[in-house]
Amino acid sequence: MVVQGFLGKAAGTVVTGVVGVSAYELLRKALAKAPLHDAAVTATEWGLRGTRRAEEAAESARLKVADVVAEARERIGEEAQPPAIGEHEHDHEH
């Protein structure tokens, strides 16, 4: 009787293992066929495009604000400063 109980448990364990391995193999094959690389490239492409659009919008907003500030300074009689383009003059050293 002890042997029958042991064989019954062993058979159940073997069946569970076979089902698990089969499920794993099916999942592995399905993922291998899935275009994961293409999906990752597409998602990255969308992210880059979104970042570029955000940068363009930020630069446009910065220029519009600079125009408004320059016009306001002109109205109160101040000389408008040219926009900074890389080189700038100030008292400290770099």
C-alpha cells in the first residue's frame, strides 16, 4: 500500500512537470515569434519624436517670451539686449 501511494504521488508529480514543461515551451515559442525587437524600436521612435516635438515647443515658447520682454523694454525706453548665442561677456573667469 505504501508503494501504491508513492507511485500515485510520483505519477501526479510527473504529470504536473510535463504540463509545466509543455506550457513553458509553448510560451517560449510564442515569444520567439513575437516581434519584440520591432516593438521596442517603434516605442523608442515614438519617444524620440515626442522629445523632439517637446524641444521644438519649448524653444518656440522661449523665443516668444523673449520677443514680449524685448517689446516691453522698448516701450519703457530700455535698450533691448540681443539674444545670447553661445559667447557672453561677464566679469568672472571660466
